[in-house]
Amino acid sequence: MHYFLTYSGNERNDGCPRWAEVSYPLVDNDVDLERQYYVGNNTILKNMEGSEILFDEKFIDFDYFDQYKDIIIVSEKFVHLLQDLKCDFSCASVTIKTMDNKRRYINSVRKKYFVLMINKRINCIDYENSEYCVRRDADGKIIYNEVSGEPEIKYLYQMAVDESRTFGEPIFYSKDFKSNGKPICSDKFCMKFSKLDFKGIYLKPTIFDVMDYPDFKRDKWVIDKITLNP
């Protein structure tokens, strides 16, 4: 089984806020830098190194955060997990500042944080066991990706990962469906992760509903079934 890696906040005042006002001055208005991060351009990490991220919170203590433009912020402890599993990733050290009682940004965070970039991107969907709707042209013909030759997915409802296509990678992004924006983790990653005490991280099986929104409830799904040529 594979899992989506995502942030899990709460209202317990334990440093993992359910919602937080965040400002990252370096990228707040830099659309291209944000886009370059999303496509995995490692050169932008040089610009991010040593930069400041501002949280309108008094206390921050999470190990994983992805609620700002899908840019992933992780603790040093999480980086060590990736290193132990020999994951393909890059990171840049950043300074997180929180707000004091006088609404001033101060250095009060105990953990060391990094902007994380996961480098591995894989065509990994099991088309036989996933549920999805493909893109079609005006004539109703399926649109295939010019690079991979695989059908382009319009809506991904439930995602089964084809283990044979992942080559044992512990963490990666799916190249098949970019709109989700969540890293995918293997069972190996999950087993190692479960033995450690991380804060603010949730692993959700990919086979659960990806698009669990009112407009995309199961009775409204248009499901295609595609068989890839061997």
C-alpha cells in the first residue's frame, strides 16, 4: 500500500495549528519561484537558503507543514528520516519566526527547519485498479501525454499505485496527476515513520477518496477504465 503525506493540524495549542497565517516574503509575490519549486527546480533552493518564514502563531512545533502554496517545510528530524531511507530529496535551511504578545516576529522556535524538495517523480498509477476520468478532445477521443504516452487524467478519485513502476522508491510525486500536489510514500516509509514520534503529519492511503468534495461525491463520478499496452 502507498500513502499520501500531508499536514495534520489541530486546535490543541501544541504547535500544530489547524490553520495559520503564513508569510514567506521571498516567494509571497514571486510566481515564477513558486512554479519552479513545484516542478522541482533545485536551483531555487539556493535562493531559499537562510530565508525567513513568518507565522502569526505564538508557538510552532510541527515536523511537517504544507499549507503555504504547497511548499513543504520540515524539521531536522524529518530530514534525518529521509536520509536514513536514502530518499531522493533536496532541502534548504530556513528561519521560522513566530509572533509575540505585541505582534512582533521573534526567533522563538526550538526546532531547526528546512524547505523540502522531493526530487523523484514517477508515472505510478495502476490504471486497472484506480478510479479516474481521463481528458478528452472535442471529438471525445482520449488525450495522451506526449512524453509518457499515457492518458492524461482529468479527475483522480481513488489512486492505486502500481508497485512495479515505483522501483522501491520510499517517497516521490506522481507524474500522472499533478493537481493533488501531495508526496506519495511506500510501506517501507510508513513502517519507519510509525516508529518515530512526529508531530503534524498524517499518512492517508492513496486508495481512499482523493477528491472528497461535495461536487465530487461518488454518485457524480464519471469513471473511465484504460488498459495500457504492455
